Amino acid sequence: MVSKDRFTDYTGKKFHRLTAQWPAGRNKGRMKWLFLCECGNISILTPTEVVTGHTKSCGCWNKESRSIRATIHGMSRQGAHNLIYDIYHRAKNRAKKLRTSF
């Protein structure tokens, strides 16, 4: 018979963006651990959530991936790389005014 007091030591182990720090106690019989995310946030989770890959970060990765998916081409921002886009856009507009193909 396996004792309920036995647990795996996850201290220092890294799972995706989360690193296990120390046990944080039990909740409804399930062991909880304190995890430190790469962004600096702290999460208290069960090891099962992290080991299986269900939880990969504190939520920061979800925010970053949404931002990446929402970026269409990245050429509309102000900056030095915007010069090429401006040249292209102006040439396209000139061709449109002259009713020629571009």
C-alpha cells in the first residue's frame, strides 16, 4: 500500500516556463507546489497540471502568443523599417492615379 505522505521532489525542476520552488501544502488531498514563471510571477499549482503540459506558464505566454497572432505584417509601426513600406505604398498610389498596373 502506498502512503499518501510520499511525494516526488520537484524542487528546481523546470517545466516549460515554470520552475518548481517548494511544496505549498495540500488542498483537498492534492499536493500543491509554488512555481516561479520566467516573467517573475508566482503560481501555486499541482504538479500534475505542470508535468502533463496543461499549464505551461502563469498566463504570460497566452498574452504573448495572442499578440504575435494579431500582428499581420508588422510594417505599419513607426520606425526605420517603415521607410521601405512607405516607398512601396507611394509607388502603388502613383500607379493607381496613372491607371497603370503595378
